[in-house]
Amino acid sequence: GASRVEVYVCSCCGSQSRFARFNDPAVLLDTRRGRCGEWANCFVLCLRALGFEARWVHDVTDHVWAEFYSRGLERWVHADPCEAALDAPLTYEAGWGKKLSYIFAYTHDSVVDVARRYTRNFADMLTRRDLAPEAWISAKLGIVNGVLRARLVSGASLPVSSIISHLGPEERLRRLQWLLEAEVEERAELERGGRTQLTQAELRGRQTGSLQWRRERGELGSGGEVANEMELLLEKRASLRPVALVLTNGGGEGRLSLSY
């Protein structure tokens, strides 16, 4: 069943709409309904089905996306299926104008603080990371990852559904070696800091959701009010409902007209 059900009430007529939130990608592929979390779940499933190392990324300021490991680039690559954004990690800070803080990437055998990848100014981000000391967070992540890696090596307590549950001892050791090597490379990359030059894609405001909702969240991006004026007009037009339908046939010439 659903992990939870959200109920929305219309402020005008009082009617209710129920939205079930599912985490199981198999269910989501059937319902094809959801928001960023559901899109990320399905996308990670598809990436893994194609043989990619993929992980689920959670921004605590309210968004979820994915990353996959590119063996060609030898690094983790940002991928937001909800926004059709690829390798554009500065989108949220530069394009949407979000004040980011904590961003974590999750797989079945690792948890990584990837916040540095998504900012050009980590010193400024640090002023918002005030829930716990940085050293404490690093130590706790080390403990969690130690438990996950020990479970990987032993093969104990692995869920049957886990994508590594079928691996033999030698394969699990090879995976552990790759994880440790990739972790060292990623740590060095993150400590160097993300890139500072923005791409055109990273300057875009948020693309999904109604214009009014994005405006309320302040995620239209620079010049968003002007760039989205036509979109607002189209939304207003789409919200209209025909109240009269007139079909006339005068002088052998048919005419269909709608009034609102």
C-alpha cells in the first residue's frame, strides 16, 4: 500500500482530492503519478536496470533527484528526471535561487554528503548548516557506512530484494574495493569544490509545477516573470470551462463557436 495518503481540500468548493504516495517503483510505473520523489525512485530503478551505479539524492530544502556513476567520466553525474536536467548540479542554487544546506546521496551500501557538488559557495552554505557540527556529521556517516560495508562483505542481513543479495563473496569484495576507490576520488572532487562557471541549463528556473506554485516558491529563476508571462496566460486559458456550446448552420456554412 501507500506509505501515506495526502488529502487536499479546495478552498473554494470544499471538495477533496486524495493523493497516495507510493515508494515502490513497480507500483509507480503502473500508476504514473507522483512528484519529484516518485520520479527519482523510478529513474534510479531504470538506471540500475541498465547496469548503471545509481543513487537517490535528497535535498532537505525540499527536492529529490538522482546521480549515476559514469565510468567514462570517472565521476558521479547529476540527473534530475523531473526537470529533464543532466549534469547541471548548480541548477537549484543558480537557476531556482534555492538556499541549499544539507544534501545526501543514498545507495544500499553508502550514504554520502554531496552538498559541495551543488554550490559555488560552500562557505555561505555552511552558515545554513547549523543543525549539527560538521565533524559530528562526518563521524556519523562514517559509522553508518562502516555498518553497510561490513554487511556487504559478510552478506548477512541483506534483503532478498537487494541488488547485491545475489553476489558471491568474491564479487562482494570486488564491489567493496570499487566503492572505496570511488569514495576516495569523490572526496577529493568535493573538497576541490564544484565548478564555478555556469552552463545555460543551470540558469533556468524550475520547469515543473504550475507557474503560480513556482512563483510562490520563488523558483522561476532570473527573468522568470517575463519569460513565463505567456505560460501564465496559457494556464489561465486552460482553466476556463465552456459554459455554452453553439452550433449554427446558416446558408449551408457550418460554424462551431464556444463561449466562456
